Amino acid sequence: MSTSDPSESSSSLASSAVGGGGEGLRVAVLYNLKENAPSLNGSAPKDALAELDSMTNVEDYCAAIRALGHSVVAFEGNAELPQRLAEHPVDLCFNTCEGFRGDSREAQVPALLEMMGVPYTASRVMALAITLDKAMTKRVLHYYGLPTPAFQEFFAADQPLDPRLRARLAAGATLFVKPNREGTGIGIHSDARLRDEASLRAKVAYLLGAYNESVLVEEYIEGRDVTCGLVGNLRLDGTPDEDLHLFPISEVDYSVYPAGTEPFYSYKLKVDLADSYRNLCPAPLPEAVAAEVRRLTVETFRACGCRDVARVDFRLDVNNNLQPMILEINALPGITSISDLTLCAEAEGWTHAQLVQAVFQAAVRRLRQRGRLTVRSRLLPAAQSA
């Protein structure tokens, strides 16, 4: 496991990412664009499509992979994907699909690919389904004894409040409310922190109706927002492979925002004020705290069964010696030119292209080690492989 300058590992993997005799792979970059999303009804919140991609980003992914010597096509990850892949066979798919709808939308394209026997980058179906569901992720973390705030999943606004959360409210604690299966700060606004049950239930009722999914309520941790990302994999026995690389820990710098701005990473900060965003990377942390964040990042990656790339978000509890509390893991983190993971990589001297390439190379290495990367396109008649 490495936490050093990744440029050497990136270049050393480049040669293993191409086929024998200098031939590259046939790669399909899979994406979901905002402009191709199904029509939303007029009452849908404006942030509902925030996780979807743009063609500019897709072109960046394609260029980075082509630079390694591979041939690349790009397809929308929708119901037509099986037909497109049947018409244009590939060796490997570079998956960035967030999905348009459904409880396990991030897992839908990987499920199609597994049904077709086509290998792909990033996490498996089960890991993507679990980690998109914040409450289920926290149940997994709890099982493994990993620290995460007390929580409850709401399916109805009048659902009985968990006694633990009720006791915390009575003791003057704050609760935090957000949609259970969203990212990019979707549904997280300035009114996400609540201190009384009536306001809590009103907010839960709104989110249930607006996003058509369950709602996560958890104890609000007074503290610092940090994130830690990685590329690479664990061995079959669960130990870190030699290519597993942890990026420097990044902390949100709230000092750049006007007084009164919410002190948590909301949709407003992630999207509306994206140009003002500043991070501290490496985060100014005591080494013992930083080491614990890194350890918990790997443990969360392992517990959730992730592959190739991930990012874990934490709150450091200022009332408990900066104890890292796991908020969630992003098993399919954004890797656009302005994504959090990209900023962490750039703080270590990587380019955006090198990050994309490292994710791709981690998948190729994993698949080859396990005998699951067959260069099928070279076995096809020339007319089909063109």
C-alpha cells in the first residue's frame, strides 16, 4: 500500500494495461448525461440531476485512456447498451454511470455487463447497491465495528423516532436529515440540521415526497469535514495489493465562505458555490488522526467490497479528540476535472488524466491477476472488430 508520489506506480502500470505485442485494448467508456435523463415532473427539485455527467467530461475520460494506447468508444449507459456492445464488442468497459432512476441505479449498468460477461472498472453490483444506500452502508459499518453516527432510516414521516435519537434530541443534540440514496449534496441544504422533533418530521415529509426515496436521519457531528480517496485493490485475502494508493486527506475550508454559510458540505457549497470552493490538502491534522482516517478508509473499502477506486467522507468530532466518524463511502466517486478525488490527486502532483488512467490500470491489473480479462475483440472477424 502506497501513500507516496503515485507517478511511478502510474507509469509502471501503463505497460501492463496494454495488450501483448504493443496492441491496445478495445474500451467502451460508459456514461450518463444530464441532457439524456428522463423528463422530470415539474415538482422535482432542481438538484435532482446533479450527479449526471457532461460530454466534456466523457471526452476527457476517452482521451486519457487513448493516451495509454487503447482504442475507445463511448456509449450512454441505458437500455440500449446491450445492443450497442453486441454490435461493437469491447474488452473492457470504463464505467462512470450513475443511473437515471431506481433504488440501485448505480448498479444497473454493472448488472447488465455481468449478464453479458463484459468486464468493467470500479465496484461490483453488490457494492454499488449497498453504498448508494447510506443507511445500508451504515449497517455494514456497524457490523464491522467501524465508527459512524447513530442513525435511523425513515420510510414515513410519522414513523416512531428511534429511542437513541430521541434521547440525543432531549439532551440538546442536533440531528441531520438527507435523502438516503443521493450524492453531490443532493437534498442537503441549509435546513438539514434540526433540533426538535416537529421540524424533523416536517423535513422528512418533504424529502420523502421530493425525492421518492427513504430518508436518513443521523446524529450531527460537530466537527471538520475530511475525505480520503484511493485507487487500487485488495488481494483476495483482504490485504492491500501493492498498487493500492491512498491520496492525501482533504479538508473543506469553510473560512472562504460568507458569515452564516452552513458549516457542512451542502449542495450549495458543492454546486452553487463550486467556484468558491477551497480545500486544504493535505489536511492539517495530527499524524495519529490522519493515520486513523487512512486506516478507516481502507477498512470501509474492504467492508463494502469495493474495487479499483473509492472515496470515504468523514466528520472529525471536535468534541471527542477529532475521532473520525464515517459518513459514507463513494464506491463510484466523481472523477471529473473538478471532483474531490481529482483535487486530492492534483495535490499530490497528478494530472486529471493520470487519475483516470490509474483507475483504468487498477481494473486491468485486477482482472488480469484473476484471469478475467480476455481480449475478445482480437478473436472476432475483422469486420466485427473494426
